[in-house]
Amino acid sequence: TGMKIRTLTRVIEQQAKDLEAERQRLIELYARCDDAGAKIVQEGAFDVAEGFYAEFAALMDLEFEAEPLTVAELEAAGGITPASLIGLADLLVE
């Protein structure tokens, strides 16, 4: 079970890194800049041009393959809280 959890963790971590790299590329492509070339930030977020949100939404809709865990496998690993189970819902099978 431990090995299966570590494998799943590596898959998810790599996917998160790839998504972040692509998000940064989209920001570089779509962020509006001031006259000095600095990205404009409004209300804590980059001011982006049309097209950013459509591409970002498509990026977030991507799926990846990972072997699901069973609830029994997680319970056997110990220390799994109900909140953790809820957060992992899409990765679990009965």
C-alpha cells in the first residue's frame, strides 16, 4: 500500500508541476504590462488579455491516468481523516 501511495503521489506532483509551468507560460503570453514592461496586477491577480481564461480552463480540464486507491488501502495505511477521504474522492474506489 505504501508503494502504491508513493507512486500516486509522484504522478500527482508531476502533473501539478506541469500544470504550473503551463500556467506560467499562459501568464507570460497573456499578462498585460505597463509602460515599463512590468506585469499589471489588479486585486491580487495579473491583468490578462482575452484568451487566457479559455486556455486556462482547457488546461484545468485535462485528465491524467493514475491507478486509483481503495478506501481499504488507505485505512490500512492509518491516519486517514474523513476530510482527507473527501479530498481524495476522485482518486478512490470502493
